Amino acid sequence: MLEGERIVRQLLKRHCVLRFSNVYGNAYDIPDRVIPKFVRTAQAGGELVLEGGDQVIDFTHIDDTVSCIVKCMDMIDSKQINEETINILPGVENRITSIIDILRANGLNFTVRKNAARTYDVQRFVGDPSTRKRIFGNDDFISLEDGIVRMLRG
């Protein structure tokens, strides 16, 4: 358990710990994270660098993340939540190479270089959305394809 979560549980009677996974989707993102970097590089016709290329990641669009934060705040305020820990993620396996496929399907021309996998990168993470669905409802999250298309449209 992370120390911050422990402190929240210790100090607050009513709380909701939200855990986020690979959030992407707006201009304020960290430029070196994989999706904004790939989108920006592809739009410029540059070279995308795959570090391994076999990674499977559970990406979450920023709009879905914000929606869940607001729902959580409303539910805490209305006393519908007392103590919860919720993974804010779709629970969907996305291959890192799917980003490349989506960018090419949207007419972008770029090259790809594949390096050996780095030892410190996460190779696979797909979270469990069951608590989120139980508490907030079974809302469909924005797919990786739709999220990247939104980024391309600005």
C-alpha cells in the first residue's frame, strides 16, 4: 500500500482512493510519454522509436479520468461512498504497436525503428475495472483509437 493511501485511510472517515493508469489525451500531457510523443512525431513525419514493441498497456483517456474524478467527488459529497479504492481504467489490452497502426490508418506517414526492450519498462499492465464499473456504472471508456483520433483533430 502506498504511504499516501495509508494516510488518507487513517485520517479520513469518508474517502475514495483513485488509481490512474496511463492517462493520455490532451495538450498538457508530458511530451515524452508514449502516446503524445508518437502522435507529435507521426504528425511531423519523423521516426517513432519502439523500445521492444511487445508491450501491452491499459491506456485511459483523460476525459474518462476526469469524469470518474467528478463522479467520485459527487458520491463522497452525497455520502454514497464511504471507503473505496478504485482503478480508473478501461481494463483493455492495447498493444503498443496499435498506436502505430492507428496513426497509419489516419493517413500519417512516418518511419519506425525498433530497439531492444529496455529492462526498466513495464512490459504488460492491464488493470481490473470491476470496482469502477460497480460503483460508477458500466460506462464504456473511450477506445484507444477514438482517443488518438481526438488528439489528431486537436
